[in-house]
Amino acid sequence: MEDTGIGLSPDQRTSIFDLFVQGDNSLARSEGGLGLGLTLVKQVVELHGGTVEAQSEGPGRGSTFTVSLPTLTEGQSTATLAQEVRRDSLRLLIVDDNPDATLTLSMLLELNGYEVHSRTSGKAGLQAAEELRPEVILLDIGMPELDGYETCQLMRNQASGAKAFIVAVSGYGQDSDKQKAREAGFDEHITKPVHMQTLIQIIANR
């Protein structure tokens, strides 16, 4: 697919497929950013064993997106391919005050075979953790009223959160941020923009 739109800088050719990433140049900002749809496209294509790539001659010069998918061998079906990539079903809880980001991350994780629930505040996340007993909790740090650090500490005092694998999802990734997450009771720390394969690997190795 080709377009004659705002184009891409060299570093955006791969980063635009990452969750939560939007364009950081003035052209992209004037158009409202690059959106979240490309992340979904990449995940769906990869679930079917394919790849998606972006090419551009630079800002203002349009973009080309190429999707490559494998052909089915004899006796194979789309359902068979889907079964091959599905992972053991785990119950996940996402707590993030950004509803759009939460919805997108939920959809991507569901595509990867997980049972996903979401809440948009620390208080609601605490209640959901007690009711749902998730194996994995993805917890945003920068939330109003009850931030991720406080929410994690409170979850650890609940029976539901004592054994859960809790991952901090933050826009800050300095060593001091990771240390603060460990002190709050997090098992792992991942920095936004979220790389789905990294996140899935963390969940698998919990």
C-alpha cells in the first residue's frame, strides 16, 4: 500500500509499529499523530506468520507499507495457523488511566491468546485484582489519586496480589525508576513504548 501523506523519518520506519508511539515531528503533530492502528496490523500479521514493513523517502514524501504472508501448505488451514501461535491462556489485568492505550494493549494481548481484563484507576484495579485473581498484572505508574507504586504496595497486602506477577509499565526507564519499582513490590519493569514481543517474553518467563 502506498500513500502521499506526511512520510516517515528513518527512525520512524520501525518505531511506528510500537505501542503508544506517535509521530514526534511537526507534520505528524499537525495531523494528530500516527495513531495505534499500525500496532494492531503488525500483531495480526505476525500471528499469521507474516511480516509488515514501512518505507519512506522522508517527511512529506509519502510512505509504502508492505505486508508479507506465508502460503498455506496442503492440509493446512487458517485455524491451524492460529492454533500454532496461541499461548497458554493466562488471566491478565491491565491498570492504566489512558483508556485508548488500555483498549489497544488489551486487544493485542487477547490476540496472543490471553484472557485480559482492564481498569482505568488504581482503586478500581485493587478491587478487580481481589475479584478476578489474575496471574499477571500490568500496572501503569503515572495515575492520578493512587499511583502505580501505591497501588502495587496495596495489592501485595491483599491475598489476590501476594502471588501475582506484577509488571510496572512506565514512561520512565532510568535505573532509579526500576529500583523504586522493585521497592514498591513490582516483579518486573517495562518502559513505554511497549514492545509486545518483549512484554510477552516477560510474561512467559515470569
